Amino acid sequence: MSFKKKLLTVTFSGAFMLSSIVPVFAANNFPEQLIYCKNGIHHKLDLEDLAEEKGLTIEELVIELKKEREARLEKMARKKGITVDELKAQMKKEREARLEELAKKKGITVEELKEQIKKEREARLEELAKKKGISVEELKAQLEKLRD
């Protein structure tokens, strides 16, 4: 494979990895759209529409989605014969391995890659906050509220 093809492959792989590692969503109190990756394809989920479809508030929908995620994790853990905590640790280890591989391809350390990802996330948050007319701190607070 020529150098140009390798470089192109690494670039697209890196872009794909970064986009699936660092999903960002935001909203006034809850996200209008949730971006998630399934089978390598990014999907946008309009939470307002979905909540309306299910006859729930956005807050109730977010709680339901979190419960569904936990149920999926429990099912995956049962299939593997391990606990959910062990599964989460395994998933974290796999994520770290992907980061190491990507860092190696880019010729940088994992810490440098994480810093690069952090900077890109900050830039997206700044852009999103500006679009929403709020500060980055307010946006981060809203996102943190969603994670809890």
C-alpha cells in the first residue's frame, strides 16, 4: 500500500475514532438531539420528538434511556458471565486500547491524544454554547446534569 493510501486510511480512521469516542450533545436543559454511534454509523436522535411520541417529558425520557442502557449492559454482562462492573472495566480497557492504537498511528502519546481530543471537545462546546447564547460553563453544567 502506498504512503498516500496509508496516510488517508489513518486519517479517516482517526476521524472516525474521535467522532465515536467523543460524542457531544447539548441543549437548554436537556439535549435537543442525542448523537450516538451504533454499528459504526452515527445517528441523531431528536429527544423532543421521541419524548412526544412516547408521551413523556424530556426529563422522563432521559431517565428511561439511562435505564435502557443499564439493562443492555446487564444483558451483555450476563452473556459474558461477568458482572456489570467487570463489563464496564472491560469496556474501559478496550477504549484505552483503541486510544493507544490511534495515538501510535498518529505518532503521539496517549496523553497527547487525550489532550487533543479535549481541545477539540472544548472547541465544539464553545461553538455550541455560542450558538445557544449561553456560556461554556452553563453548557457544561447542563451536560453534567444529564449525566447524573
